[in-house]
Amino acid sequence: MLRRAGRVAGWAARTGAGLTRRLPGVDLAGEGLRQVERQVLSGLRRRLDEVDDPYVVALSAASAGNEHNGNNGSPAQLVLAGEPLRTAMKELLDRSIGFDRERAREYLYATVLRRLTPDEARIIAVLADGDPFPAVDVVAKGSRILLRNASTVGISAGVTLPDEVPSYLTRLAGLGLVDITDDDPVLSAQHEILATDELVRAAQASAKRTKLIRHTVRLSRFGSRFWAACDPAVRTRVE
């Protein structure tokens, strides 16, 4: 028990240090530095705004042309007609001709970034320290999954909606930003803590016979490259 408590204490210290290094605002001393951070974030918003959604551009152009021709068709009718979809694809293909590697990579990362929620950004920031986190699936008889990707990473990240962490991780895995792999014995104590989580216990109580399938959550290689490009701390230091 003492050894287990020591491992848990060490894990808590590491995650606390990770939060201090990664999460916004915690290492800023004084209003001057806070102003710099706001300027960085404003610049990031402008960069994101420059990455126009080709479908939205095409739909807006089609709507404008429709009004010019005196047709009162709705945007939904335009979508059904298929022209904005074709125009959007042409827009992407045209852009691909003029993109170099750096611009193509920036466009990719910006597109991914625009799909993240603030809570998901906090999870990415914590995982960027390199420490793995436990995750579990609650599975009922017949391999029916009652809960997928419950994890303690949300608590460490201080997310606003901890009940949505399973959905956050599923989305992040779908975007290729995190890897959810097999159980890591090093996380045994953390998995035991996770087994007491309210979401996990509620899922277990919803069926007669359940089992926990242990997993490990890490930032993926793509996620690491994405964070290196988007890490606001790096931009702050440069400025």
C-alpha cells in the first residue's frame, strides 16, 4: 500500500508540473505577460480565419449568384443541386497546386485546430508533456460496450465537462491526435483509481455482468507534431 501510495503521489506531482508548464495563464506573472498572451491568441484567431472553409466559400458564392439571377432558392436547395460541393472540391484542388509543404502543413493543422473544443485543447496540452494516462472501456456480456474511453486525463487537465471526457478522447482519437493503446502495467495504480470514477461505476451498475478493458492514452506522433506547431508557449517566448 505504501509503495502504491508513493506511485500515485509521484503521478500527481508529475501531472501538477505538467499543468503548470502547459495550461494557459498559470505561469504568467503580471498583467504585461497576460497582454502578450492575449495578443498571441488574437494572432492565432486571425491565422485561423485565413483558412477559409472551401465549402462555405462555395456556398456563399452560389447563394450570391442565385440572388443575382433572381432565384430565391434556399441554401439547402443549393446543396441538393450539388454545385457548392463540386465548387468546394475544385477550390481544394486549386489550392493544392500552389501549396508548398509548409503551407500545406499549416492548413492541415489549422483545420484540425478549428474542430477542437476548449476542453479538448486542455487535454492535448496535458498529454503534450509525454506522460501516459489510463483509460478503460466498460464492457457487458456479449462484448457490448457500455462506456468507451473513460480516463483520468480530464481531471488532470481541469476540463469544464468531465462527464464528456470519453467523448473528447473518442473525437481526439478520430482526429489522429491521441493513441489509445493496450494496458501499460506502469499505470496499474492509476487504473485502480479510475475504476472508482463515477462514470465507470454508473456504467458497471447498468448491467449485471461487466468487465473493464484497460487502455493507455498518449499523444500520437501526429498529435506531437500538431502541438509543436500550435504550442502558444513557444510563440510567447519568441515574441
